[in-house]
Amino acid sequence: MSVDTPRRIVLLRHAKADWNDEADHERPLADRGRADAPVAGRRLAGTGIPFDLALCSTAVRTRETWKLAVPELPQRPRTVYEDRLYEASLGELIAVLNETSDEVSNLLVIGHNPGMHALADALAGESDADLLPRMNRSGFPTSAFAVLTFNGSWKAVEHGVGRLVDFWTPHG
């Protein structure tokens, strides 16, 4: 696969989590999150993007989101549970993307805010219609996802490299 291959990054924020006495990493989904995750999965399926790889944070709420969303996809992508996605800074998230194999054309990342929003905003040098202002107004709520496209190698992913082509929220 050429490094000039068009690529897509989909950034999915975990569904609504419960607030309880658990450590943050162990927080499960709330009832609304369990209802929203399959809806997000159906909307992801509706994009028609054939995901080659899913990178999912190891936090309970991200793993539960993925478990409920993935059955809605026409094909289950290879999934890697990545510790570094939990509480990752923007720089750490970009570093993870830079390590992605150029055999991957379509990457799904299931993670947390503020990282998912910061990454989508940083990568989006351009956007279709009013997607970027709409994403920034919404604050990237739970179960939301952003779709960005770019050409080139994953090693070249940096600020402004992408185009925001879709942004979806479950309650807006």
C-alpha cells in the first residue's frame, strides 16, 4: 500500500459512564451509555468505512463501549487494547497514530476526552461545511465520533494534516 493512500481516522469517545466509588479506570457505563453505544455502532456502520484496525483504551468504559458498538459493524476489525490511550495527552495520541502500520487505511480509536476532542481539533486543518465549529461548540460529548481523512504515511500525522468530513453526536 502506497504511503499516498487516502486514509481515515475515526475518533470515538466512549459512551456515558457511571460515576461511582470505583477508580476512574474501572468506571463502567451508565444505563444511557449502554443504550448509546450500539446506536454509535450503527452510525459508524452507516459511514461505510471498512475499519482495518481498532485501537481501544483499556479503561472499562471504553472496552464496554466497543463491546456494544462492534456487533453493529458489518465486519469486526482487528482490535488492540492500548494502555497509552487512557489519560493520553495530545502528543501521546499523535505518537500512537505515528506508530500505526501503513498497511492500515482506516483506523478507529476509542478513547476519552479531552484527548479525542483535542486530537480531532488538532488534526483538522480543514473541514466540510460547518463541521469544525459544530464539533468545537458541542465539546465532543460521550458516544460522539469524528471522521478525518488525510493522505500519506501514519508517521506523518501531525497538526493540520487532516480534513474533518463527519462529526456525529447521539443527542444532537
